[in-house]
Amino acid sequence: MTERRAILGGSTFEEQIGYARAVVDGDWVHVSGTTGFDYTTMTISDDVVEQAEQCLRTIEAALTEAKCTFADVVRVRYLLPDRADFEPCWPVLRRCFGAVRPAATMLQCGLADPRMKIEIEVDARRHAD
């Protein structure tokens, strides 16, 4: 039977809504859409680039717990209410994904809280040691 386990990140949203920060399913790791909230303090910056950096810190922690890294990411989705906010984030995103080159999509859409300016979701595939 394939290993399936949830990784919790400590967000109050996880409990309130009923989801996990990530799910490991065999070799696959699916990280939920992650916003710019610092989930330990439940605070969020007004700056979209700082939010992107916080998203990536949270995602990196989930990937680490799943025993993989950004190098294992095969798919990334960027969700933003304002598409003009995407380009300022490119240097931060390139730092994590530039060498990896995962398949990527950017969508302009509303997010759950008006303070949220970016949400990032990734799928990764773990490799045998």
C-alpha cells in the first residue's frame, strides 16, 4: 500500500477549513495553496514580494518535512488577485525555481482574504535515496 500522510503547518486555516499544508502520497507531494501569512503569528505583510518570500518559506518547510526540496518540484501554480503584482515577484520565484524549471501557471483570481496578494501551490515528486 502506498504511503499517504498529511503534513500540518500550524495554520488556524487548516483546522477551520479542514485541510493539510501538504499531502504525501507515495512519491508525490502536493502542497496546498500557500499564502503570505506567517502561520505561526497569523500576520501578513502588505508587500507582495514579502508575501511571496513567506509563501516560499512555508512551502520549503512542508517540502523538507516530506523529505524533498524545491529541486523536486514539477508543477507550480501562482494565484494573484492583481496580475500586475506578479512581475515584481519574479526574482524571488526565480531564486527557488530558476534551475528547476517546473511547469507553471499564473492565474488572476480572487483570494480568500483581501490582505492576500499571492498564493502559491506546488506538486513535487520525491526520488528514492
